[in-house]
Amino acid sequence: MFNSIHEECGVFGIYSPDDTNVAMQTYMGLYALQHRGQESCGIVVNDSGVFSYHKDIGLVHEVFNKDRLTALGEGNIAIGHVRYSTTGNSNRSNAQPLVVRHVKGPLAIAHNGNLTNAYELRTEYELKGAIFHSTNDTEVISYAITEQRLVCSSIEEAVEKSMAKIKGAYSLVVMSPQKLIAARDPIGFRPLSIGKLGNAYVVASETCAFDSIGAEFVRDIRPGEIVIIDENGLRSIETHITPKPKLCVFEYVYFARPDSVIEGSSVHKARLKAGEYLWKEHPVDADVVIGVPDSGLDAALGFSNASGIPYGVGFIKNRYVGRTFIQPNQTERTNSVKIKLNVVRETVRGKRVVLIDDSIVRGTTSRRIVNLIREAGAKEIHVRISCPPFTNPCFFGTDIDSKENLIACRMSIPEICREIGADTLGYLSVEAVNSLTDNDACDFCDGCFTGEYPAPVPKEIPKDKFEFKIKKK
């Protein structure tokens, strides 16, 4: 949970026919998407073509207060972003949305995903004289769009032309002086949906953001679709559309909030089903089932329902420990899990415990959590993981950038079991994880489990590929 897989970010956008407090609505939407990124956030408000923005390192409630939101003013279009870095380090210059000013006017952009050809494109633009102010690949996308905007008659045409050049995973919100544009890559790696709030249209990474402002879900944006929202309403460009998305399956396992609906399927229901499949594939005699907060809880309930083993509250999560929690030395780092997560001893003492978690990445946090349960008096600990072992890097917006850091690339499942101190260990199968939803509206990308990707991938994409190391003299 605390040494776990992270996803890059969440995006939000709103277009209202009338000037209104779009900054506050964007703030509330980002608050609902906070789970998708806790490093930085930002909001840009468009008031008759004048862009006002604020962004910084920190959580949504840390970066924005009433005065900050008031200073953004009223307008009729706004976009927002929460970020966890997969490309580009964590600093203010990498916070989004990005605001670009060029000869045809201002442009703001926010991005969820990861480009597979960002390095090549950035090198191309730098050789043409481009100067980059950040180290994330979203700025590469902004150059691709503005390059086309200089020769295209509209911003939507520029986005459409740039999509032929950028490769990889991207769900975008783009704001021009008159329009809000949303676009999704032709593979459909990352989710993006449309909602409606009165006469206003809203786009967001997850439907939970619509719920937070009282908006009604309309539909998912199709893979390759470009949606344009302006004074004439909503329309689409369909030149890049593909029939069926290959959504990152980890959206259902971990990334998305349980109350979201993605591609017509409830995330909560998918996680319940993951727990049911875990019971079928790895049954065990036990006294109680517990889940690691937060994404392990639904799967634990599903395991309990299928097995008849009682579900118990095994952990209390300290929700007031943020990213800035101080860990001055190795001892404190080792013990930090005790600050963030505490065992309910009455639930596990003297019992055979089934522990459900969403993944094992490096194994260190799993070992600490198992030790906590053992110290609380558990008689047996049977670990069940609601996804298959990670054996391959992700190139599409998840920070799995090297096999060296993945415990499943170094050890067999029995060896991992011994390493984390469990009595037994079972992972969900690839077949089961691909059957978590009830509809056939989408397929899944499961390359991090199988090594088979739905799009060409580079040999590697280091997280800091755009960082320059400056030597002090």
C-alpha cells in the first residue's frame, strides 16, 4: 500500500454556457480524484480568453484555499489536474495543467498517461529550437499541438493532427479561449468520461468526480475520440477511433475509486469478483478475512462472501499521514508502516487470517504488514493478492519501470511467500483478472503480467529520462 504501484494522474474539465464558479467545481472534482495523484495539482480558469491559474506541490486542500480559488475569478471554462509522476520528477515545474501562449492565443493542457515516443519527439523539438521548462511528457504533447495549430484552422484540427504523431497512453483535456477539448488515445489505456451539470458539460478521469459536484454521467469517451465542447454544444472528431478500448486492467484492481463506473462496469463489483475468484483459485481454511486499506477491502469482502469465512476489520489507516511524513533514518522508515497502519488485535489474535491485498511490488511493505499481523497474535497468515505477479515494466502511465525492482522477477511464488513471512500465498490468475467485468465493451492491457502489450513499446522508459544532472563545482 505504501510501497505500491502508482498511476500518473487525474484530469478534470468543465464548460459552462454562462460565467460561473467553475474554479470551485473543478476544485471539488479534483478532490474526488485525489487518489489518482498526491504529488501536485493545479487549476486553470478561462474568463473570456484570459487564463488565470495556480498550481503547486501538495494535496488539493493544501494547494487551494478560499482565497486562492477566489483569486482565479469566474469564467465559463476550467481544467484541473492531480499528479503522481511517472515521467519527470516531483517539483513545481512539473505540476499541471500546463499553460502555453503562442501566436494564435493561449492553450492549457492536462494529461493522464505516458508517451512511448516522448524522448524522440522532445529531441526533435529541441533541435528545432524549442525550450522546455519541465521534464514531463505533457509539455511534449503541448508542442505537438501548438506546432499543428500554427498551420491548422482550429484547435480541434490541431489536436487531431497531433494525435497521428504522439504514441502511447494519453487521456487529455485541452482548453483554448473558446473551447474545451477532451481526447483519448486510440488504444484507450486510461479512462475518460463525459458528464452533464445542468447546461454545463464536464469531463473527468472517473465518474466519482461527477458525483462530487452533482453532475450526471453521460458516456465514456471512445478510444481515439476527440470531443469538442463550445457554445454550439458537444461534437466529436472520429478519425482516430478504434472499436474497443484495451483499458489498463489495474484501473479495476487498484487505481480507480470503488464508487466509480468505468466502461460500464462498477469498480466495486469488479473487486468483489476478484475476491470471489481468489477463493475459487486459492481456497484455505481460516477464521477471518481482512483487507489492506483501501483497495484490498472490496476484494476481501468478495473472498468472505464466496468462502463463508467471516469478514473482519483488520486495520485502522491513519488518514492524516501525508506525503511529507518525516522518515529521518532506516529505523524510522522501517517503522513508518506502524504509523500509517495499525492492526485491530481483537480481529486477528489467535486466529487463522486471510490477508487480501491488491499487489506485491518489491515485497518490503508486504513483509512489514505480515509482521504486524503476526505480532498482533495471528496463528496463521494466508496472503491472497487480487492480481497476478508483476513480471514486466509498464510503459503506459504506471511507475513500473524496471524488472530489477519487481520481486516476482527474482523469486518464485513459494520464495516470495517465505520472503514476506506468510504461511501461504496465492495470486489471482491472468484469466481471472481479465474476467473482472460483466460486459464485453472493452478488453484489457495486461502487459505488466504477461509481457504482451497492445501497442509497440520501447526498450525502456526511465522515470527521469528528461532530468539533467548539474555538478556543483
